[in-house]
Amino acid sequence: MEVEDISDSSSSNSSSSSGSEGEQGGPNELVELRIKFLKNELAGNPNDFKNTMELIKSLKQMPDSKQEIRSLREKLSAAFALPITTWLSWINDEQGAASSEEDKKFVSSLYQRATADFSSVELWERWLLWEQQIFLDSESTDIGSLRRLFDSAIGKAGHHVRGGIKLWVSIIDFEKERLEDLSGQAKSQQETRIRSLYRRVLVLPLLEIDQVMEDYKQWEASLGDAKKECDFLPSHEAALRKVESRKKFEEVISDTVNEYGNADENQLENWLEYIEYENNKGTVAQAQSIYERTLCNYFTEVGIWKRYIAYIAEKFPNLPSTVLAVITRAVRNCPTVALWKQNLIFLEKAKASLDDINEVFQKSIQTYMSSEEYLEVFELYLDIRVRDFKKVLEGTDDEPKLKSLEDLRGIYQWSVEYFNLYSLTAQSTAIQIHWAKVEAYIVRSQETSDQLFEGLLKIQSKSLALWKEAIASQSFLGSYNVCRNLFKRACNIVAPEDFEELAQTWVSFERLYGSLDTWEESQKRIENRRAELKEVLKKQQEKERKENEASTKTKGTKRKAEPKEKPQKKKQRTDDPFAKKSYFDQLNERKMTVEGEQSGRPPLGPEKTRQYDPFVLHVGNLPEGVAEEAIKNIFQEFGVVLDVRLLFTSSGRFKGFAYVQFEKAEDAAKAIERETAASEDPSQAMMCGDSILKVQYALALRGGKKPTKFELAPLHEDVSTLFVVNLAFRATEEDIAEFFGQHAPVKEVRIVRDRATGRSRGFCYVDCYSNEDVQKLVNALNGQKFMNLKLQVQASKPPPGAAPTQRVKKVVDPVPKAAPTPATPAPADGEAPPKKRMMPRSVKTAGIVKK
């Protein structure tokens, strides 16, 4: 793969600029300001790929920034698969500074991680040269590990039509150099090895194999075997013909990508045609090679990943681990619902442990998807756990059975609570029905199944399908009298339009399981209920008839009703009724306009004339996830900023605007002047990330009252604090404190709850007395099970300007400040909870192809 300008231009700039900085005798202030700005941007969205890369470029121009740059890259790598260009840039920087053995091992580990994501010829070629140089410098005689690396490189990228020949030639040249230092039998064995490499490459359809054939003949001649017959010549000629048939595809595609790893999307169709050709004409290795080449260029194309997975699954039906390796890479690049589901399925096929399956499931539900898609993923995971439980039941030991049943019930309970937390009733009901059926058909627990169905029937008593499911489950367990009681209850409850279907089901039940007496009783109840429904229908029809007759008689003769006298409004108090409300409370309750504003609307009159506040600005078009500190930094250039207030909806979602309060009115006026200038000169616009801010004066309070300065209550600094995820919703503060207190003293537990319902959101903060206690608890409890769920425990590191439990202290009864959106915020009505927002690598910017 070729990369456009992979060498970071900032590196050369830094060397040239450092000289000018030295002459001036001071640091590069522009670079420092740029770094500060980018860090503020990343505080609001730590996974912003573009800003992280820009920050790395800027940090390269500063001394002693190696560890900080490495840390930023590690965070990106943990979030998603890095593009090849990013891997190469990282490797170049680390390789150039590698001096110790530890540094060299780290570079080798980077090559290993990069080639696990992408089978790029360029990555493999550089890695081979790097390891060869290390081997030669060490003067080691153990060449086994290096040759194993050679085999891996050939297997992964040796069939690359355009670039694969480079790997073969590199390996052959290395082995030839070894030949010069050998003699006797060792030399003869080395000649055989080299000859084998030549024969393997010369039968592959690779460009330039004709030149390699000439090299092979010359090498044989140098050994005295110039007339040695090539017994593989027919296979070589067949390979040349295959090369000719592929040249037409190679001429219309390019392996070149830009600095963000994106290729020309206009060539995508050409790549797909090449894939189709190899699927039909090529070998499995050649088809895999073209898939891998395509994904190196179009790693965010979900369709290509799906085709590749389907191809591998078809060719290797008995090797699920091979398919799983491709799926794992696919979800790192394209975390879609379909790929997550395939990941779970092939984990089960590969006989992965439940812990590994659970880990992938937990990652999948952190991806944004619809409520229906959430249900699909949950049902698939629950099916996997049920199948595992059935395997445990085949054993003879009772203890594993009881333990597995307890775990299974805990997972069902957690799933129900998960959907109930976000008021997704349909999804919660589906999970409970499946749970009740598992209890009846597999566990054979009549009591638990009955309890689950009874709970559902209290809420959805008119659902015929639910009644039939409950009856079928009890029938399977042989509880026929319970079934008859359910039929009797349902007979009087279900909707009239569903009654006949219920009656038919009841009659069929009694014919199979009942006696003459029970059958006659069912017939009697059905007839009585049928008569009642007929009477009800008759009364309804009679009522409708009378209403229609009355409407017909009065139509056209009905006198117009005298208008009712409107009740007199209470006399308004002369004092300000909003005197006890905060400034922003009053803004939310009033819609004011500027006195004399030329808006094209009729004047409001003297009593409705309103003004803007000269101290407070309304700032709009703010990006999602922006921090208050970032906004404050933007406006501090105009003067002292007293307070910044972000506005949220009642469900905790950011509205996209904020209020900024200045100490002096003239400072606010400066910001307005900048906004006015920006309308004529866009370069003057105030920016927050990629968003152009819209700034205007905020509406004034009634009577010209100056806004009250906000006073914030003390915040939780999250010093010596743990962040705990994947909590059971039923866990209380006391439960958590007791569990964590077994390993280290706990100062306080703060469960994050839904503001509307008060229910736990599944995560909390645990305050400790020291950082040593924090580390002790992380080491002891991260990954451990608590209430049947595997905890994720880590030290809390809140971004600047945010605190998970921040609240506004009431001075003049202000509105409480909205809490920052948690990792799993509450959804809109009928939708699944949105997940952690990540900036996609293929975001459309200058020079980037959007996928």
C-alpha cells in the first residue's frame, strides 16, 4: 500500500522552527496555544479522532512529549482500529527513537498489533526488515523465530498481486546472505531452502515473477547448475497467464490512501469487480488477498466486511475460529448490530468461554442502536446462555446445575430491569415471556413460571397471546387445573374480538385433557360469556342509534350558544412576582424581544416592550459534549467571565446552547462586536470545534433587574475515587459499600440515578481515603462478579469542567444545573438508550473521503 505524505510534515517544521525559536529566545507560543485549544476540545469528546491526530502533530514540536503522544495513541487504539497511516506514523516515531531493548520490543509489538488489524504489504515488509536488522545486530544463532515470522508474512500478504513479490524477494535475499557464511551439509541445506522459496513464489500469479525467474536461473548458474531442469516450469507459465488476466483489474485500482487512511471512493466499484472475479476464478488464498487489500483501503465499508465473512464461513465451515478472527476485526472497524450478532454466534461456535462471550455482549450494548435492535442482541445472548445451561443439565452433579440456574435467572432479571429503566415495555415484556417459557419448558419450575406470567397478566390482561402462552406453559407442566383457571379468567377479560379464538382454544384443550364434566363446564361458560357479549353489543348499538336520531333532529335548529362571560383575571401584584426566581428560571418562562426591534412584526406595545441584558450572552450552535470550561476559554479574551450555564432538557439531553455571564457590560459588547464583524468577514467567526458559534444578547429580566450571580455548591473532585460500571440495578449504596469494604475502607458510595424515576443507571462512584486504596480495589475487584454481573472497576478520571455529581446551590432559588450525560443516558420515548459518542475515522473533512 502506498501512503500519501505519511511522514508528518510537522516533524520537519519543528526542526526548522526550533531554530527560529532559539533565536527569539522563547517557546513557540502559537504551538502552545494550539495544544491548549485542542486539549479543551478533547475534554468534551475524548474520542475525537481528527483532533487527537492534530494534537499529536502539535506535541511533536514540543520537547519531552514522547510519553504524552504515546498515551494519546494508545487511547485511540483502544477505542477503534487505527488506519494504516496512523500505525505507520506511530511506528516511524517509535522506531526512530528506539535505543534500548525495551524500546525495540515495543516497536515489534506495534508491528504485531498493526498487522493484526490490516494485512498490508508495506507493514509486513517494514516489520521483516526491522526484525532482520535486530537479528544481525544481536549476532544470535537462533533464527527459528525469524523464519516463523517469514512464514506468517508470506501467508498473510504473499499473494498480493502487486506488492507480494517484495516480501518474497526480501526473504530470499536474506537467506542468500546467510549462505555465504555456511559450508558443507549446512550450506547444502541452505541451498535447498532457497530453492524451495523460489519454487513457491514462481508458481504464484504475482507481477514481476518473470524477473524473479531470471534471478533464479542466475543463482542456479552460480552454483554450477546452469542446465538444471525446472520441473515446475509448466506451473510457472500458468502463473504468468493468470497475471495477464489480472492486469486489467490492477490497472484501474490503486492502493494509495490519504493521511487519514481513506482511498478514492470512485474506485470502489473496480475493487468489488476484482473481488467477484477472484471469488469465481481464483484460489481461496488469492480471494482472501484481494479482500484484505480492499479492506486496507475501505476499512469502514460494512458491506465488504459482510461479504468477506460470508466467504470465509463458506470456505471454512468447520473452522469457526478462522471466521471469528475476521469478525473480531470487522466490529472494531464497523460496530454494527449485524456484525455484533455474528460475533456472538461464532464465539459460541468456537466454544469460547462464557466470560469472553459476556465481554463481547457488554461491548455490543454500548453501541448506539434502536430499541428493536437492542432486543435482538439481548435475545441472542440469552439464547446462548440458555443453551449453555442445557449442557450443564446433562451432567450428574447438582451443584453446577444450581449455580448455572442462579446465574441464568440473574441475567434474565438484569435484562428485564435494563429495559424497564428506559420504559421500553414491549422489549421488557418479550424478555419476561421468554424467561417464563424457559422456566416452564427447560427448568420445569411451575412456581417461577406462574409468578412471571401472573406479573405480566396484571399489566397486559387483555392480551390473548399472553394468556395462550401462560396456558401452554402450564399445560406442558401437566397443571391442567391451573390451565382451566386461566381459561376462566381470560374468558371474562380478553377483548370481544378475541373471544371466539379463546373459546376454540379452550374447547380443543378440554377435548385432549378434560373429562365430560370439564368439557360441559367449558361449554356452559363459553355460551354464557357469548350471550353477555351479545347483550353488550346490542346495548351499544341501541345507544348509537339514539344518539344518531337526536343528532338528526337538532341539526340545523340548534341555537347558537350565548358566549360565556370570560372570568376576570386576577389583578396582578404591583411587586415583581418573579422576585424569588433565578435569572435563568425567568428566561425559561418568558419570551422577550428587544425594544424597537426591527423584526417585521407589529409592535408589542408599551407593556410588552422587552430588552436584552447587557451582561449576559446567549451562545448557540454548540457541539454535543462541549464542556463549560471550553466555552469559558473562548470568551475570556473579551473579559472576565463570571459563569457559564449549559442548558439541558428534562431527560438530560443537551439543547445546543448556553448562557455566558460577564462581569462588565463592555466586555459582553466586545463579543457582540466580533459576532457582527463575522457576518462580513467569516474569518472573524468564533469557533467551538467545527461549529461556528451564534452569539447574541440574552433576554433581560423584568424591570431591568440584574441577574443574580450563580454560586456553585462544592463539587466532587473525584480524588481517590473509583468509577464502577455494570452494576445490578437492585444494588444499593450499602450493598456496594459492604462488598468493596472487604478489600479497603470506603468513604462514600454515589449511585448515579435517573432524575425522573430515581432508578439506578447501572454505574456509581466509590470515594476512598487514598489513591493506594483505589489501586487496591481496582486490582481486587475489576472483572469480579457482584450480584451475578461482572464489574468494570477503574480509577475515576473526569474530564476538565465536568463532575458527575455537580449541582447548583440555591442562592435565589435557581434551577438545578443539569447533570452531565452519563455513559448510558436515558432515551427519548420509545427509543433505546444512546451510547458513548465516538467520532468516526471517516468523518468528512478536507482531504478525507467520507464512508
